[in-house]
Amino acid sequence: MPPDWDADSPELIRNIVQLLESIEQDALQRNPPTVEATRRWQSEIMQGLEADAPKYVGAFRGEAGLEDVQVHVDWTFGVAAHAVAGALSVFERRLQLVVSHLDRLIAPGTEPNSDQASVVIDLCAWAHAEWVRIHPFANGNGRTARLWANSLALRYGLPPFLNVRPRPGSDYEIACAKAMQGDWEPTVDVFHQLLEDFLSGSYDEPDGL
């Protein structure tokens, strides 16, 4: 029987490592960030794993078969299923607008200065928090949100500072709870600290990630 999708199995770790390699290539080539790419990420993460239901793999809430699927963290609900497509469209449009500006500001292959790095981390935090707020998938929203952050960091010469699995610690969980309520600023503080920890060598990185 395949491992459960939420278990820290060797299969899950293998999927994440392979996906991060693909995401890094896309980031270095500066391919446009799209919501459809994230659909692929979620499918590849779930490969060989036992999802709650097969229809949840590679599909956003509100699509065929998922019209009435709702999700929540504790007692805070994600965007209603019927509103997910619209929220994702706004997310993609805003993200591409900022990325287009940063692409002109930070040349490929160059290391951002401290001010530019701060702007990049702010963008990582916003994209992550907004993805968490929308919660577009039935399963795997946290993982894909963390992949968004790492993808954007890699695009602009920063390291993939955010664990995909296991999740970062308690401050991260608190920031995610705030993000579900539409407040992304706590994620900014957490991400700046996580990057600092990563660069200082005090980051507890799991093997292979």
C-alpha cells in the first residue's frame, strides 16, 4: 500500500528533492510564475502516495468534482470553493507584475544587495501567505506554499531557505494562522529570520532538502 500523503516517508522526500531540482531550473531560466505550474508541483509531490481521494491530485477546489470541497486550519476557512479560480487569477496577475519589475531590477546570475534581498523575501512571504489564505488544493497547500517561497528565492540568487518537509517551527505555524486571516506581515518577519538562520549555518536542514 502506498504511504499516506502526510507521512514523512522516503517516497515523499524523494518527490520533494526531485521537484526542487526542477523548480530550481525553472527559477534560473526565469520562466513566468504561473498557477498551472503549482498544479504540477502538487501532482508530483503526491506521486506514489495515498491521497485522501484521487480526485484531489492535480486539481483546485471548485473544479469538476471539487465544487463543494472546503478546507480549514483550526477554525479559519480557506477561500470558498466557488471563489478559488478568481482568487488564483488575481494572485497570478499580481505576482507576475512584481516579478516582471524585479526581473529588470536584479539581473540573472547576480547576487542581490541587502535592500534587494529584503524585497525578495517580502515577495516570498506575500506569495506564501496568499497561497495559504486561498488554500486552493484539498491537500498539500502548505507544501506548495513553501515551494512558492523557495522558487522565488532561487529566481533572485537566494538559497531555498524554507523547509518543504518537515514544516518549520512554531513561529512559522503562528504566521500561517495569521495568513489564513489575511495578515501576511507576520510571515515577513519569520522568513527574514529563517533566511538569516540559513545563511549563518544555524538552520536545521533535513537530509536531502
